[in-house]
Amino acid sequence: MKKFLIYIVSMLTLLNATVATVPDPYKEIEYFVLDNGLQVYMLSNEKTTNINISMKINVGWDIEDEENYGLSHLVEHMVFRDKRVPHRDYLDYMKDEGASYVNGFTSRYETELIVKIDSSKAYWIAETFAKMIFDKQVDSEDIETEKGAVQVEIGEKVWYESMLGGLSKLAKIIPPSESIYESHFGLVKPKELPSNYLEKENNKAFTLEEVMAHYETYYYPSNMILKITGDFDTAKMKALITYTYGKITKEGTKRTHKPKREAKLSKNPYVYHEEGGSDNYGYIGAQYLFDDCQKHIILDAFIKYVSTKIQQKLRNKEGKSYSISTYNFQSRGAGVVSVAFDGLHDDFDDNIALVKKSIDHYVKNIDDTMIDEALEEYKKRYTTVEYDSDSLTSLVDTLEHMKSDHKIVNKTHYDFFKTITPETFTKVVKETFVPENSYKVIYRDYYWFTGDVNIMGFVVFLIILFLYLRFSHLIFALRGVSYEKREVLLTRRVANRFFGFMLFIFLVYFTALLYSWGEYFILKYVVGDINYLSTLDVPYGLYMYIVENILHTVLMFTLFRWMITYHSRIDVTEDRLYVLGSKPMVIDKASVKHIDVVPWSISKLFHTTGVAFFFWKPLVKVDTEDKVYYFRSSDAKALKEDLMYRWIEKK
């Protein structure tokens, strides 16, 4: 017992000593806010040869609607324009001065402008960057040039995109879906952005006045974050930034706002299975709330340790996987930490079991040795920083993310790391990796045979098409009515083929819509989980796939039989006239009293058999002892003559 206590004390002492000797790479970052509200991050290191400077503006697609979708992107391009600089464009001007990289990006919530240049140009680029962003002189030539450049970037609008965009609005009539953020963390789904084709359309119509109004509204200092990393004199750069950027007095209030961090853990395992892909790969881990930076570091360090151990066995020793890695993501306080893995079809089930068993093993048997190894490996992210401007910028981005998204202002990422103790490490891991927080996503190539899902889907389509085309004969067969093809004296269409095709398409999609809503209500209010079917692994998921297709087919032909009146053609035999369609009919020749051609009228609209584009054309009237029938025909006179001379008066 005494030796054990000595060992524990030694390990803790070694851990604390090791951590204490590592310098905090974030401590060299200088952060300050100018009087005009501009946030500034600076990180200088004499080992670097380049300067990275970037400006992040809180404006993006999220503040746009269908009328101005794409405007933020065009403004991003226009910021680089100025008729007073060479080429009328800062991008080429800065490249002429030695910049190796110049670019801009527009996303949902942000626009970012970035330049990389040799350290000798540090102060020049800082000053030039300010001029580019805040001091603009552009005219119609600049707007037309950049509209052309943006059009090339996003592509020309294609004629069918408007139609597809309009159809996409119909997505509102389908049942709502839920991602893991909504279903397991209670987050509100972000608003839907306009269709992409609208940017292609709007870009051509934007005016210089609209662009500059957007620029004036959102490009003000307190809506921006400036970052500069590389080799420079910190005091000199700070003085330059304070003077150059600080003299901008422009104010504003409008900005894009990221959704609030309101995640709540549902304590409900997340399981998703999908079959029929091209590969086998999966993710197994846990859900957690990203409400503590130290917790995030611990889980990241733990899962990296576990994935390394699994790789050493599954890949390096057994060769049953190409790659084992970590797969982590987080948004608005919702987080997932997991092991990503793959495998061949015959090995994949064993791989799934091994990954799950390994995670459970390391959670259950966590000890100080494991914790020390995990933290030692994780510590390399602080001790092996490459001294180039990109790596320094990555450090700044991490600190900025902590300040902006997590409101952490007095601690760095490393501050949280070095306060981790074996007790907190163990507590976080064991509280996170519990059954109710489990995360499992599995993609399989096939179960029964290669391409089984796609082949079954194609077979179902062929069955539906066959049933649609032979529906009348099936109904006749159920009634005990039949006739051979050789008995048919004449066949005539009473409906346009295009109408028949469109009816088939309508039936397929309307049935799918109706079925999906029925399924949605059952899963939501009876089962309690609208994603329940995706939780079923093989073979049960495939069984449900087959059942769903059967139910969909039954529903489709039930609708066709009882809710739709459609007739496609007539077949005439020696004794009968057969009307084929959703409600097939039989007319005995003996019951026919008279056949004539009559003009179309509105009163006959719902008593007419068949449909056609030229609906006003004359109809063929067949008067029987029990009922009067009106048949649609492209040539009513010819149909009457055929019926009279080849059927009624046939010798």
C-alpha cells in the first residue's frame, strides 16, 4: 500500500512538473479593443518569415432574403476594388508587392478577408489593409467588373434552376426532419436560406448604390475583428494599428447574429444506420454539452488516446481497417466526441464490436498511467507549434473562438489544460461515456448482396410500373372478366399519353407525400421518435425498407382505384367494349342502342371518359339501355365509324 501511494504521488508530481515546464503558446497573443470598437489580435514571433493579416466582418448570407441573396458576396469582392490603386484592384496590387495569398470568403454569418505577405512588408500591409477596407473609391466600371467575376465564380443561371428552385419551396409540404441538434440537444433549426440560383439571378441586377449601401451598413469597426500574425515589432504594430484603424469613426448597429448556445442534453442515445452505400464506415462515441473548455480538452485527449490504441490493434496488427481517427464536432453548445473507423464488408461487424468494446474498456479501466499518456500526447499541440504565420493564426483563431463563442476572456486553452487532474479527467470521461449519451452512426455497403438496396428499389419501381400499366386487367381478373389480345377488333386511346405519364408521376409523389406524413405522425406521436426507422440496424432496417415499399405500393393503387377516375383506352371485342383505367368498365354490345358524335359541353365534363389537350373537340356518345357514355377521341367521327362498322354492324 505504501509503495502504491508513493507511485501515485510520484505520477502526480511528474505530471504537474511536466505541465509546469511547458510555456503557454497563447500568452504571447496580445488582444485589445480600439475606441471605435475594433477588436484586434496580434501574435509576433521572430522565427516566422510571413505575415498573415485578416479581417472578419459579422455579415453573411443569414441577413439576406430572396431579393438580395448574394449581396454580401458581391460586397466582399468590391472591397478589393479601388480606382486609385494599380489594376483598380487591391488583390493584384498586393500580389505585385509580394503577397503570396490574397482571398476573401463569405459564409452564413461572416465575411473574412485574408492576405499573406513577406515579413518585410508587415507595416505596409497593415496600413494598406486599412485603406482597402475603410477608404473606398469605386464606380460603375468596378461594379460591372466584379459582377462579371462573381458570375464566373458562381456560374451562369440555367433555365431549369428556377423551376427546381420553385419546386424546392414545396419542401415545406413534406414532414419536418430533425438533425441531432434538434432531436437530441433541443436546438432550434436555423432558418432556411434562399435557393442558390437566386444569387446567380440577383448578381446581374445589383447596382452600385445597393452594394455601397450594404457596405456602409455592415463594414464598421465595432463589427470587425482584425488578426495579424508573423514577425513584427509588437509595440510598433500596435501603434500603427491604433493610429490607422483607430481614426475610423464609422458606426453602425446591424450585424449577423449567430444562434444562441442553448443546447440541452436529452439523455437519449443517438443511433443512425444507413445501408446501400459504397463503403463501410462508422462513428462511435458520446454526446456531451460543450459548456466547459476543460471538459472539451479532456474528452478530446481521451478519444485521441483511445483511437490510437484501437488503430494499433485494428489496423497495425490485424490490417482490418484503413484508418482509425477521431471525429468530433460541436455547434451552439452541442458536442459529439467519437472514434471514426472503416473496414471491409466481412470484417465490419467485428470492427464495430471491437471499437465499442475498446471504448467501454478504457472508460471502465481508466487509471493515472492512461491519463498521463493521454495528456502527454495532447500536450504536443502546445509544445510542437510550428513557427509559421499559419500556425500562429491557428492559435489566434482558437483564442478568438473562446472569447467570441464561449465568453472566456481571462484564460487560454492551455490554462484549462494545465489544471486538469486525474480526478477531473476520470470524472468527465465516466460522466460522458454512459449509455444514455452514446453516439453511434453506421454506414454499410450491403447486407444480403452487393447493391441490394438499389436493386430492391429498382425492382419495386418496375413492379409499380407494371401494376399501373396492367391495373385494368388485374381488376377484370378479380371480377372474373377476361379477354385475349387476339379477340380485340380495334383499340383506341381515349386519353393523351402525356396525361397518363403525368398522372403516374403525380401518383408516385403524392403517395410518397401522403405516406411520409402518415409515417411522421405515427413515429412522432405513437413511437415518440421521428428518426426511429434510422435506428434499426440490419437486417431489421432492410425488413422495414421492404415493408415500407409494400405499404407505399398498396396506398398508391388504393388511391388510384378509389379516388381517381382515369381511363386510357378502349378495347373492342366481338361482344364487348372494355374501358381500361382506374375504374375499368365493360359495355355489352347487346345493350348499345345508338352511337353518335356530339359537341363537347361543360355539362358533359364529368361524364366524359378520357382526357386530352383539345378538350373542346366533339365526343362520341354511346347510348346504352342503362347509361350514356361520352368518349374522348382525337377524331370522333372516325371512332364512331369504327365502332359502327367494325363492331355494331360487323357481319
